[in-house]
Amino acid sequence: MGKTVSVRLPEKMDKDLDGLSRETGISKSDLVKEALRGYLNETRGYYIALKRLHNDDDKLHTTEEMKKLLGFD
């Protein structure tokens, strides 16, 4: 069993969540967990990319360079 987290949703978002839950048969809790999982993965990737972009030790490659490096030429 996981940890319980409470959030206050705007009324419109709660109605949308209710509707999606009814339409799909997926619980509101599972819908929120899946949405949060996707958001966390996307945000984590964004911050990793941002950190690498500002790291002078990381070399940036053009699309053409990456094609060559990966053997797509």
C-alpha cells in the first residue's frame, strides 16, 4: 500500500476527472497516478536535458552528426 496524498482540485478539473473515470472504468486514483507518473517522467527528462545543456563539458551534436554517430548514413 502506498502513501496517501491529498490535493484540492478546481471544480472543472474534478468534473473532467469524474467523467473520464466513468467513461474508461478507471478509478480516479489510478488516473491521477498515471497522469502524475507521466508528468514526473517528462519533467525529470526536461531538467536532465537543461542541466546537460548548461554543462560546458557535454558536447552538443547536430542532427547530421548524430546520424553519422549512430550509423544512419
